[in-house]
Amino acid sequence: QKEVEQDPGPLSVPEGAIVSLNCTYSNSAFQYFMWYRQYSRKGPELLMYTYSSGNKEDGRFTAQVDKSSKYISLFIRDSQPSDSATYLCAMSAGGNNRLAFGKGNQVVVIP
Amino acid sequence: EAGVAQSPRYKIIEKRQSVAFWCNPISGHATLYWYQQILGQGPKLLIQFQNNGVVDDSQLPKDRFSAERLKGVDSTLKIQPAKLEDSAVYLCASSPRTYEQYFGPGTRLTVT
């Protein structure tokens, strides 16, 4: 079983729709949960991070962490064509522990 | 604030040749990372530096890859000799905290 599972299947949605992305993980030591956005031919950029369980909202983006189920989600409301990118989940136990990344989800928002 | 700088942006080499990548992190960030990202995959950590010291190099193929961080600032990653399977994007990142990593644009390596 991989440490972080993220279904890499591409996702196409019409502009204005809600985008829902998720990852599962197996390492119960993970405490920090991140979502990175990566545009084509660019490096990943940190979108949101959450410590432990709970929800976090930032504008049109909401991150949810359910540690009991080892499941995290990212929701994008009122999606825009500029949201078209690959979204990577990443997790860490903190301290000097490395980030474990999912494979990424390619999202295309159609105008 | 300037971001993480990397060079070159693109490199094409033949197998068995050597190649080197350079990274300049964000000023003040003590931790520097090198990642390998193969097409369709998430980044895989190759090596992590804390100032001058290596924190984690467990996934670095040490028979062909080497990295150093000079004076706790710039870093270079070298591959010698390159193999076809080394074709990937090599990302450098720096951070003030593990969960808050800032990535450079990457170097796209093609080994033919």
C-alpha cells in the first residue's frame, strides 16, 4: 500500500462548478496536510495547509482533513478557467520529516 | 521577495553523460530540498539539507547522484552517468518549515 493515494484521473468541469479532490493515506503519524497547485511547466505552489483534523477555508478553496478515516479533501467553489492545473496533496509528520506527495489530479475548467 | 531560482531550465544529454543543476533558495530559508518529478507522478524527495548538513538522502541513488550545499545557501545536484530513466523534472524547494515548501520552476532533463 502506498503512503499516499490520489486518483490521478483527469477531471473536466464547466466554469462555475464545484471541484472535489481527495487523497487517502496510510501513515497515522501524518499531522500536516497540504494541497499544492502546479501549472504546466511550473513548480508546485502551496495552496493550503491544515494541521491535524478539521476544515480550513480560504476564499473559494476549502480543505478538509478526517484523520480517523485517513482522508483529505479539497473543494474549489465557483471554479474558473484559471483554476485549470494539477493539484497535488502532500503530507508530513512534521519536524524534519519529508513530505509524501500524491500523484496529482489534473483539473480542466471549461469556459 | 525573490523565489527559488534554478538553472538551467532545460537540458538534453545522451545517456552516460553527466549533468549538473543549480539552485538558489529563498533568502533565510535554512532547509533546501531536491525532488525528482517524473511525468504523471508527484515529486519524490531525493535529498534534504538543513543548512550545510544532510537530513535525509535515503532516496538518492548514490551510485550516480550527488548533491552539495555550499555555505548553507546555493546547492548543486549532479548526475553521473545519466540513464534514460533519469528523464524527469528536477525541482528545488526551500522552506522555513517542513510543511511550507516553496518550489522553483524546475529543470526539465531529457536523457536520450
